[in-house]
Amino acid sequence: MLIITLAVFFVILAGMIASGFRVCTSVYITDDFTVSADGGEITFQVEAGSSMGFVRGYKDEGGGVRPHYLKFYSSWGGWNSSVGAKNEYRLKLDSEDSEIYVYHGNGGYDLALAKDAATGEWYRVS
């Protein structure tokens, strides 16, 4: 009986840990973003577009160079757990950066934020 209990415990634990490696494809960047005075960093807010799911972090699949391709990951702890979740992130920018994309599944990235070439102002792409 102890072996079965331990086996069930480890299966549940493994599932909770594995959930943090799941790519979250319903994430979008909200209108709440700011660019530092020197233009070297952008701070942005994200939300999950589905009722299930929290975001714990992201990876810049663009290798940290322009354009940025952000892939977000689910929080730890299993379905709809908020362990390790947060909704504010920072991204280092180069003066030449002009586009930030967000992964939405099936290998596709959608343009989320762009920099106006004329004004130098960042805006959210609808």
C-alpha cells in the first residue's frame, strides 16, 4: 500500500512540475506597458486569454536580438495553479528594436508591440 501511495504522490508531483514547462498560447500583452527614459527597457503587463492559466515567465526565442519573439510559460503546480505566476515583465531593448511578437501556437507569432519609425513611440498592435 505504501508503494502505491508513493507512486501516486510522485505522479502528481511530476505533473505539477511538468506544468511549468507547458507553453501558454493564449497570452497577450495589455495596454499597460512603459518604456524606460533611455529606451533601453520595456516593462509590460500580460494576461492569459483563457479562464484557465497563469504565466510564470517567458523566453525570447529571437535570441535577445531584434525582432523579439516571446514564448510564455504556464505557472508551476498544475492546471490553473498560480504558483510562481506574475503578470509584469521586463525586456531589454536596443535602440534599433522595433517589433515584439508573442507566440500563439502552431509555430505562429503575432505582432504585439511595435515602435513607430517616425516618432520612436511604442504602441500595442491590435
